[in-house]
Amino acid sequence: MKTFHSFLDKVDERLGDGLERVLCAHHGRRLRGLGWGEVLEPGGDRFGGRAPVREGNRVEVLIDGEESLPAIADAIRRAKSHVHIANWHASADFRLTREPGAPTLRELLAETAARGVDVRVLVWAGPPVPAFQPTRGLARSEQRKLTEGTNVRCVLDARERTLHCHHEKLVVVDDAVAFVGGVDFTALEGDRHDSPDHPPRPIGWHDLVSRLHGPVVADVAEHFRRRWTEVAGEDLPKPDVPEPAGGSRVQLLRTVPNDTYDFTPKGEFTILDAYLRALRSARRLVYLENQFLWSPEIAEVLLGKLCDPPDDRFRVVLLLPRKPSNGADTTRGQLGRLLDADDGNNRLLAATISAHDGGSAAPVYVHAKLGIVDDEWLTVGSANLNEHSLFNDTEVNIATDDRELVRATRLRLWSEHLGRPEAELDTDPADVVDNLWRPLAQEQADRERRGEPRTHRLVLLPGVSRRAGRLQGPLRGLLVDG
């Protein structure tokens, strides 16, 4: 039986390698044909590429729904001119806060619009066939609930590529403040109101949102304006550029598939560009929180770093969900490849988190889309590390090289996941990975395997395997990628 499994592993390895080469070659031809071929070429500055760099911004990273959703609600309440929202899906009965008497999304937006504020909501229309949520019927139903009897305008965007979607999540208020992140205004498939304590609940979602002030807000507002103008047929004025509000340089990064919008017929792939630039430049640390990890382009860079580490203290830390909503086997297949490349050197750690009450554990769904490299570069937004987000869904991220912000964000997140004060973690990341991340995660995995109650939320990601599952991502990409 062992020999048979080894044979299957070899077959999977050869087929997976072959399919990924075909898929990467296809992506290369597609990008070169669109004038984006340089994205896949080595070299270039970490913070550069084809997305404009805006000076003079203030960036705050809001962690989990407990912090991000009330901040968005407060900004909407303060709106004087307009509120513009683009989301994957929005439920009219969703409440952004949970204090007694908190209004639903419909009530919040309707009250805002009744004050004379223009409220525009742009959401995905759903898949052409009801294969998965949100269906087109559900999207239309929520549209009616948001608009009937209110002055709210809500438009459904059906210009998606086959089996893909409009996945970005952004809010712009008065062209003065913008939010870019991964939080949807819906309870569909899970609870967005999680907190750093991760109390047990059916499915809590760990997520991140950036709050932006300064010139980069105009880039977010202009992106919404262009989509809205084309889909809704209403020509909005170009946004004014806000005055400098801080010391951070920021890029607005996007995935806009080609042949989707007239305003960028050849598409935009600056999220892929930024990730590849940053990961290639990594010297000491790559820290990724993401819902998926099965992009072969991203995996190849990480494989190269693990096979030929740039420093003895180079570490890769991955925080992923235990069971992604789809692509789980493909993610595990890529993790198997990365573990093989690490070859027992303990430079790579893949973990997940859960809620626990001192006994039983409840799942926490890692929905965050965060990348940190060397405490010198950070990105956060809506893009997953798969073909959908990097090539075929509409996505919006931001990136910054504000080292103080990057380091502070990493320390806050590591404090949340490790249950340690930030001051205790403010040392060489390799020491924290070796002496805290790995022992804690391994101990909880051992307790889980023995059937004992877990005592910590962190645990090694289970079920890492390369057999069969690795093939699903490349096959899906070849089938649905134009």
C-alpha cells in the first residue's frame, strides 16, 4: 500500500508540475498580449511597478469586524455629500454594529440618503446560473430591499468573466476617507463580527480593513466612479484630491480583467505585480494571511526562497483557514510542495486559528488578505492568492512601505494569534517563529491528535498533502481563464 501511495504521489507530482507549467505559460501569453508581460519578469523596485505611488497619506489597519465595521458605520453617519460602496454582496438586514438598537444596513443607508447624501451601492449580480451563493435571485432581492422606499441607489454588476465575480470591498465617504479590505456587508456563510479574542461562535471570520486619508482616497474614489459610470450609466464628477494627511506612501492596487470594462480594456494586474515584486525582494520574513494559497506564480517565488534562502534566519509564516470554502485541496497541495522545499529546515510554518473556551474548539475562518515582507512592505485588501483574484475577479488592495505601520500591524496580529503582549514579540521575527509560533502550534496539533482539549487558538494546519488535490487549481484555471 505504501508503494502504491508513493506511486500516486509521483504521478500527482508530474501531472501537477506539467499542468502548472501550462497554466503559467498561458498566463504569460495572456499578459504579454495585453502589454502586462513585465509583471512576470524578475527585477524592479519592491515598491513601484505600474501603480501610482501617492505621498502624504494616513493609513490605519483595522483588525477584525469588531474594529472595522463600527468605523465604517461611523463614517457613513458623518457623510455630508456622498457614500459610495462596492461589495461582493450586501444584505439589507446586516447590522454593522451590535449594540442594542443598531440599524440594519438598509436603515443606515436610507437614513443617510434621507439627509440629502447621495448613496450609491455597486454589488456583484451573482453567477449566471445558481451554482453558488449569492445567486442572481438573491442579489436582486437584496437590491430591492435596499432601494424600495428609500433614496438609495443600488446597481448590480453582471460584467464578470465566466465563473468569476466582482470581489472588491470598498467604501468612499465624501472623497475624504476610504476603506479598502476584505469585509463583506453580509452574514452569508459566516459571522463578520469577530474580535481579536475570537469567542466561540458558529463561524467567526478573521478579517482586515484599511482606513485611508489623504491623496490615495482619490484613487479609490476614481475607481468606483469609473465602474459606476460604466455600469449605472451615470457620469459622476472626478473626485477632488484630498490634502496630505500623514507620512505614508500608498499605492492603490487592482485586478481588473481585460475585456470587462471600457475604461481599461486591456485590464490591470497591479496586485499580482506588487506581490511578485515584494516576495522576490524578501530577505528575512514573509508573513501571509489569506483565504487561499494556490497561485503557481506566487508559489514558485516562495519555493525559490525556501530552496535558496536569502538569509539563515529567513522565515515564511502562513496563516490560512483550516477548510477554505473552495480550493482546500489545491492549497494543501501547494503547501506540500513548500514543505518539501523547506526539507525539514523549519523555515516554513503553516498554521490556522480557532476559537476555544478552554475545552471545545470552534472554527475561525481566515478571510484576511494580508502580505508583509521584511517589516518593510504591506498589502491588505480583497485579493486572495489564487488565479481568481490575481487574473479574473475585480479586486482592490492597497500597499505601503511605511515601516512603522508595517511593523506595528504585524505585532498587533501576532499578539492576537499568539496570545502574547506586543512588547514580548518585539524582537527578531525568526526567534518569535522558532520559539513561540512553532511550539504553540505543534503542541495544539499534538493535543488535537490525542483527542485532548486544546488550550490555545493557534494550531498547525492539518491535512497537508500533495496527492490529487494539487491538480484542481491548475485544471480550474485552464478551464475558466480566458
